[in-house]
Amino acid sequence: LVGMVVLATLWWSLGALKRLATRPAKEVGGTYGYLIIDATGGARYAKPSPGFPGKAFPRPDEFQQPPGARKPTLVTEQALGTIGNIRIWDPDDAVNRVAAEFAFQRINEIGSELTLYDAQSELWEVNTAAGKEPVQVGDSLLSVLKRALVMAELSDGAFDPTVGPLVLLWRETLRNGILPTQEQIDRQRALVDYRNVEIDELARTVRLTKPGMILDLGGIAKGYIADEAVKVLKSEGVQTATVELGGDIAAFGTKPNGSSFRIHIENPFTRRSEEHTSELQSHSFTSYAV
């Protein structure tokens, strides 16, 4: 199922990237399978690779900080079942750390509302009431779910926030090592349909119309939470920072050299040679992300 969720997410992402590919791109770096999009919506850097339009990766030396460049304040904490990194380039390290802690508090606050696995969460309450009465929810769950349903509609269900029954079925497989039967898969699949989610914005309620339905917002929640963390940082006066929650990244401001942040997305259809794989592993993920 992990593969199914990844492919569904990629289906939507690749469609957006293909639309971006119609704009002129500046070629940089070597023959890697990557597309680089300026986080400010400006310059793009691409190079053709087999099976997918565009994609290039810059040379490793492009990641080197210029001599004397200010290093960011780095605050790392466990959050949302992964490792979160907040980097702030403002000059006062102590102030930066306080701002980052406030941001992590907000991250964990929203995460506790949107988790599928905590009986105290709002999401758990919605799932427990499937097929019954509507449940009143807070701003975060309502906002994320509305965005998820838009993505589901645009992707014709390739991305579907009601995939929870299948997620839990395959999690059980990971625990016991026994593959589910086709009957079990079909039974759970019958519960997956984003069109059976009802939202009443005036009453601020959510209702799952069929018993057994389960919302899983794991494919979209971290991006929303990263955006919320950015709001906290800005409210604390931070001028330049990145928030990384696993593979979900938000950035604002400009780097000390005046350049904007670039988000690098790996082309999943390009086979990397051992040389290139080794080269990539010699850098941290965050180095490529910022």
C-alpha cells in the first residue's frame, strides 16, 4: 500500500511538474534525474533525462557555502513520527532557538489533532463516528480535509484521504508478515471513496457516510503543518528559515548570499548509477533541500 500511496501522490505531483516543464529552463549541473524549482516561483533548472521531461541536478560543489557564510541555527526534534529540522539564518542564535521551540510546539499541537493513531485526536473521533452522526472539528482538521478533497477531485481519486482502511490492512501485514487475501483487500477498498465525506462548513462538522470508513491525512497534513510552523516563526520576527518535516519542506526569506531557496525533487523514473548514488549519499537530505 505504501507503493500505492506514493504512486498516487506522484501522479498528482508529476502532472503539476509537467505543466511547469512548458516554461524555459536553464540547464545546470550533470546528467542527473532531477527537476529544480525556485521556491519563489522564479527560475527553474532542468536537464532532459530518459522517460521524463526535464530534470537535472546541480553539481555537488554548488552546495558548498561560500567562505565566511553565516551558518543557520539548527533545532532538531522528533515530531509527527519523523525528524523535524528548523533552520533559521537570523543573527541572534538564542532568539532563533526560542522561535524554533514555539514552532515545534505548534507542530506537535496540530499533529496531535490530525493523527490516525491516537484515540484522543479529532481525527480518531471522526473515524469512530463513521456512518453515524457528524463530528464538530477544529480549524486545522477542517482546512486540511478540504484541501485533501480538492486534490482527490482533481486527481479523480488517485489521491484519496479515505484510504485509511487499506492503510491499516497493510500495516497489519507489516506486523504479522501475512499478506491479506483478495477478499480482504476488496472489502476494505469498498470503503475508500472521498465522495462519501460530508463537510458542513457553517456547522464546522465532518461526517463519513459509511460505517467502517477511515480518514488518513498522512499524505497532506505535514505540508499544512509546515506552513503553520512558518506562520509561528514569522510572528516571532524570523526573517529567513526553513522547516523540514521528513520530506515536507517550507522555506521563506533569502539565504545570506541573497539567493532564494530551491527545492529539489527527485525524478522517480531515472535509474541512478552507483557513482551517482554514492555522490548523493555523501550529502545530507537537507543540503539538497535548501
